[in-house]
Amino acid sequence: MAVLVVGSVALDTVTTPFGKREEALGGAATYFSCAASYFDSPRVVAVVGDDFPQQHIQTMRDRGVDLEGLEVQTGKTFRWEGKYGYDLNQRDTLSTNLNVFENFHPKLPDGYKNSEYVFLANIHPSLQLEVLDQVESPGFVACDTMNLWIETERDTLCELIKRVDAIVLNDSEARELTGEANLARAARVIQDMGCLKVVIKKGEHGCLFFSPHNHFSAPAYPLDSVLDPTGAGDAFAGGFMGYIAKTGKLDDRSVRRAIVYGSVLASFTVEQFSTDGIVGLAHEEIEARYKEFREITLFE
Ligand code: AMP
């Protein structure tokens, strides 16, 4: 069953110690949908300006991404600029220009309203709620968020968290949201807020998963070379949700596998700038890395 994502489709300018890319294809919904496309035909709800290069649309179409819900408005595309130092877990946002995103009110095409799996990528929580309200009877909903919304839109975010089945957020966000320094406690606070499955990402240190009766810890794949960490979290979410949508299973064992597929897609993302690492993968490469994950984590 199809997975729907709402989030940014962007032009990113990114500097890392290993190079710089200007106005490259980016955005949370972009990374998510490219990663999910290895499991499913993801449906994208987003907006771009009339300056958005046709070649980027083609890149997403070539991956089998459904772009019926991608609006093109007169004006400029959302732009984001970030810079990383040698600690790739730390980044500075140099600029965020919302442009056409500023007045965006997502309207789902009729064909998207029956989506069973929904990912509300990092945008204003009221927009996340607007999308959720338009989906008729979603079976599994997950969301992401960021520090800005935790600080400025807490009430709306709490309302959203009550209505989702899973949240995927990073460790600093989990701490800020809950006021708990300890991540296991932070996960429990989020569960008490009404969201039972909590995935806490820890950048190059992997991620933690908490459900009411289970927890799981996945390492990040030990890569020799990381060029650009941008989009790792969104690609993780795309692999995670894509696998869940493909299998239709939500038991803890299946969710663990989904977490490992998410980690695999995140690892391919950061090996290249922009979406270069996740637009031309062969399924065999994904499966080979999935198997390696099993080998590096197996013990008796
Ligand atoms: P991540 O590295 O997973 O945090 O995702 C980075 C992506 O999120 C980039 O491609 C940006 O275009 C996009 N992004 C950054 N800031 C925002 C924001 N405030 N709202 C929506 N998308 C954003």
C-alpha cells in the first residue's frame, strides 16, 4: 500500500569539509521519497517554485516517485543552506528561505486520500495536522519534527504527537521535547504523550527504538567515507516507512527490520552529496548492506 509524505522539496547549498554543492536537489520529502521508492511508489505532497529545475522532477520520476501532489507555484523554491565541520553530527544552518513554502496549505489529490501509510516530515506542525486531517483512514502515521517547532509550537506539536503512531526524531530533539536528559526516559515521556513507537536517531551512532514492551538499538553502518550527512534522517524515515508499507507488518520484529533498512538507506545517502547516493542503487546493493548490518550486530 502506498506511503504518502508531506515535507519540503528544496534547493540546498551545503558545505562540508569535503566539498560544496550549490542549489542541489534536497528537502525532507525528496530524501524520504527517493529512499522509500526502493520499496513502494511514494506519494509526495509539497510545493516548489517555477524556478525548480525540470531535471530534478525527472530524477524523482525516474525513481518511481508519484508527484501528482507536488504543486508548482509562481515564485521561488524553498532554499536551505548548511555547513558542517569535521564533526559531521554538528551543523550550522546558514539560511532558510521558505519562499513558496511560506503560504503553503497542502491539498491532497483525491487519489492520495486513501493512503494507508503517512509520513509527516519536518514542517510546521499545523501543516502536518492539515495533511493528516485529509487522509481518510490512515493505518500507520509517523512524524518528524525539529527544535524550532518544539520551542515555538509546542501545543500544536503535542496535539500532533497524540495522533501519530510513531515519531522519528534525533536525540537532542527528544531531550528538548521531554526535558529528560536520559533517552530511555525521554522515550517513555513521548509514549505517555500518546505516541507508542519512538525512534531516536543518534547520527553516526545509530538509533534507538522504543515500543511499550520492547526496545532495540541499531548501529550506524561503519562507513569509510562520509561526504554530506544532509538528509540522512529523512532517508532513514523513507527506508523505514517504505519497508513497513511494503510488508504491511507492524509487529516489533518487522519494525526492527524496517529500522535496519532505514539505516541502510541513510548510509548510502551520506556517502554522496545531495541525493546522489540514493537515486541509482540496485536492490542487490541494499540487500548486501542489510546482510552486513546483521553480521556486524550478531552475537550469541
Ligand atoms: P536532515 O539532514 O534530515 O535534517 O534534512 C535536511 C533537509 O531538510 C534539507 O534537504 C533541507 O532542505 C530540509 N530542511 C532544512 N530546514 C528545513 C525546514 N525548516 N523545513 C523544512 N525542511 C527543511
